[in-house]
Amino acid sequence: MAGVPPIPLVYEGDRVFRAAPRFAGICEENFGAGEIVVVEVLEDRSMPSHRQEFAWLKEAWANLPEDLQAVYPNPEVLRKRALIATGWCDVKDYVCISKIAARRQAAVLGEHTDKYTVIDVSERVVRVMKAKSQAVNRMKKADFEASKRDILNWVSGLLQVEPEELQRAQAA
């Protein structure tokens, strides 16, 4: 249900879940008695780990060589491009009738995507790659940690430093 925040539930036994007391009003406003609601269990994710990623990314971005500063104008572009480069993205291919049609399709798609999306044209195929969200409610803990490791390795390669060196730099 759009607009309803995540609601912590308390298991009371005998197959009964009840909203945590401070969320009862939200339930009263949004759900009817007997309404069936699908519950998704979210893994608790380490916010220090989340903040750590953004810290070393900011440090990496600040130390990009001059020739890469235009390619990655801010840390968010660097992060999303790293996610795409390491396969943490959604991919959609459009097969066109000609190379010219593919270039036109890419131009149209480019007008309707955000600045982080990568559009690649190869012959008659237009490939659109959009980074997966690393938001706490969109990516499971194990996937976040794996994606974090992958982009650390990719960004380290871009800067030609060891991943541990990049992590140490943000801690200093």
C-alpha cells in the first residue's frame, strides 16, 4: 500500500501478529478489520557499513584523476556507474530494425531516463542499464555487502590503488 511506512509487528503467539503500539493508529487509518496484508521480513542492515561505503566513495571521488572528473562529476554518479559496471543493475535490451533506428531509439530513451542510467548501442541493439537501489528497504543485507565489496574493488581499480588502501583513507 503506497504511502504506508514499514510497520514493526510483535508476534504474540497463536499465529497472531500485532502492530507495535505506536503504529496502531497507522493501521487503523489504512487497513480494515480482517483485511489480509502481505508481510515482508526485512533484514536489519548495519548503518555503519552503509555510511562507510559512502565515506570511501566520497574520498575516492575527491581523488579521481583530472581526466575522470568529467566522467564522474559527483560521488553518486561514481557509485551508480560502479554498480552498473559490476553487474548490480537492471538491464533491458531493445532490438531495432537497423543501426540508424537503434541510434534514434537510444536518443529517445536517453531523454526519458535519469542521468545515472547507461545506454549502450551495439549494432541494432540498444541496452539500457539502471543501477540497482542500495536503499535499506530495497536491497537485502547480503546483496548490499556483496555490491559494496564489488564496487570497492571496481573503484580501487579505477584509481589504481588496493581496496584496503581506499578503506584506510576514509577512516583517516
